[in-house]
Amino acid sequence: MSLRVAAAARAIAILSLLAGAALLPAAAEGATAAPGDRGSAVRASPARVAIQELLDRRSTAVATRDRQAFLSTIEDSSPAFVRRQRRLFDAMGGIDFDGYELRARWGRYGDLVRPSDRRRYPGASSVSIPLTEERYRIAGFDAEDAAEDLFYTFVERDGRWLIAEDTDLDDIALFSARHLWDQGRLTSESSEHFLQLEHPCDGSDCLELSGDFLALAERGVARVEAYWDGPWRKNTLVLVPGSTKELARMLQATIDLDNFVAFAYSTVDVENSFDYTGHRILLNPKAFQVESEDQVFTILAHELLHIATRDAAGPFMPVFVDEGFAEITAYDGDPEALAFFVAEQAAGNFDGKLPKDFEFNTGEGTDIYMSYQEAQSAVKFFTDEWGLATFNDFYRTLGAVDLAPGTTRYHLDRALNESTGLGYAEFQKQWASSINGL
Ligand SMILES: [Zn+2]
């Protein structure tokens, strides 16, 4: 049996965000701020004003497709960076942006520049690395801004600021976002709800999706509607990186991606109450290659369920609830869907415990798969006992808790109690008993 595990990138996206936040002292709020950087009444320094003006010129160049103006915002000290920037601008021509904006957010981390960064730019009179927020919408797909973090190095020479690099903080894991369009030109296919973007095949090792791929995705929308009764924006981008390496860089993933075939990815808009925006499905081209049409459909339905529920999910949603919900939606009562779990239980390998968040992305492929199976079983137990509508309500109740005191277990306990009359421990016990036939 070839293992296949589909995962949500939400946890990954949040992890990388928190890792960055934990790494650095909170920036001094109330320090000088660039125009538009909310929360500060202090007048911006001339340097910060100049940097924001540079970013504004760059944003306008993207919007007006002005290659010369775009390239005039970068320094030519690094030939590799200049090459990447040319490639980026050219590939962005294939994207229909409905809004594009760059903002230096000095209030997030302050100025991250270190003496070692300054030494990379001899002769510069000043070097700064604030967090640069990229906000953009793709026409017809993004109802709200997708928001990504960039770490441009701004260098001042002769009174003029330019962008010299975007990888200087890689060594402390503050990576600039990488889009599919960072890696070069794209081709697109579309259907009623989907836009599929990938690099043109160069004849070597690229993923050939079947011609029915978007038809399967459209069927996935109908499947999700049978399981999730909340509103959701069905227009979704499907991004197909050229390699697992490109995928890993886009996700900023530190886990082994070989076990995973697809990811539901959302950006986190920290300027707007940590909203999830910019929903995309990313495929792992290597893992996707061997999937049958049925499996592709299952994967798409799974990821679409994540996208459908994302706006209702909150910081206290345990991974087993999300993954279990996605799996019951994808498998839709298929009696074979829990075959692995049944065999493991029969072999005495079921510990009766609901899987913890970390068990979905670390460890051996079989262990990860067992966590998905347990999650599917637990959510199926919930819907069998209390109904799908009650599960939908439970999901919304738990997801509505936002920036509240208390642990995930506490909020899960409360929401479960409200919907089923059982707390976490009792729910776990009854589920395990139903499996063990006790
Ligand atoms: Zn998933």
C-alpha cells in the first residue's frame, strides 16, 4: 500500500509565523513609523519616508507593468538577486492582479539589520531591514488581500535608497515569501471555480495533470457542499510547483514533504485580526504523479474542505478536528477508508488516544497516516452519534474562540460539551470504546 497523507499547511503557516515572532524581541512600538503604518502618531524619519516611497514606486510598477520602473527599485550589487527580480517581474505579467501594495511595517519587528548585514554593503551610508508586507489580490479569486512577509534589505547610497537583497535574514529563518511566480513563467488553466497555475513543462520531470483535473476539482466543490453548511468562497487557486524543493520553499516547510501530496495554504493577515486570506491549494508534484483519478478527487475534496472551513477555524482548532473532517468529506462513507486503522487496531496498535497536533507532521509516514486515520475515525464517530449538522455547529463554536485565555484542550472541552454533552476525556473514552468494542 502506498502511503498517502494530505495535510493542511495552516499549522505550518502559523508555526513559521510564531517561530519568527519568538526569535526576536518585540519591536518598539511608538518608534518612528512609515506613513500608513498604523498605531503610531510619531512622525516618520526621512529614511522611512524614502523607503516607503521606494516601495510605492515598486507597487505602481507592478500594477502598470513598467519593467524599467520595477528594475529601477533594485541595486545591482548581487547579480543573482537582479536575475531573480527580472524573472519575477516577467512571470508576474501572467497574473491578473487586482491590487498590489508593499508596506514597510516598522512596528512589527523594528529594524532587523545586524552589523554582519551592514558589512555586506561596503560604501553604503545606511542599511535597513524592516518587515515589508506584500498585500495583493488575484482578480476573480481573492475577496480580501493575501498578505505575505518579505525581508528586503534597503541600502542607501548617495542619498538614494534601493532594494539590494531579500535573503539576508535566511540564516535566522526569516524568509521572504516565495510565490509560484518567483520561479519563472506560468501557464494557466481555468474552470468555473478554479485557476490552475504551473510552470511550462520543459520536457524533463514535470507533473502532467490529467485533462480532467479541474473537472475533478469542480466535483470536489459539490462534495464539500454536502458536508460543510457554512458560507465559503469557492474560487480557489491551484498552484503546481515544478519540484518538491520549490514547494518546500513556498511553504517554508521544515518537515519532510515526501509523505504529503497536497496542501491547503492560506496567508495570515496580521493587520486584520489574524484573518486567513489568500486561500490556495498547492500540489506536491512528485507525490501527485502516481495518484489515480479517484485518489486525485479524494485529495482535492480533502483540501477544499480545509479551504471551505478556514474562515470559521480559529487558533484553538486541534489538527485532528480539521483533518478528520477533511477525511470524512473526502471518503464520504467509503467502507475501505478506515481499513488501515481497523488492521492496526486488530493488531493491538491502537492506544485509544486522540492524535496530538504534532503527530500529523512528524515521525514515520505510517505513524502520520495512523494519526489521519484516528482523526477520521473520531470525527466519523461524532457525526454517527450526533449528526453532521451538530458537528458543523461544534466546528463553528470552537472556531469562533479568538485570542481568548485558556488552552486548546480547555476550549475543545467546552465546545464538545456544548454539542455532545461530553467533555474531551469522556468523548475520547467513548470513541475508543466504540473502536475496541468494549
Ligand atoms: Zn488536511
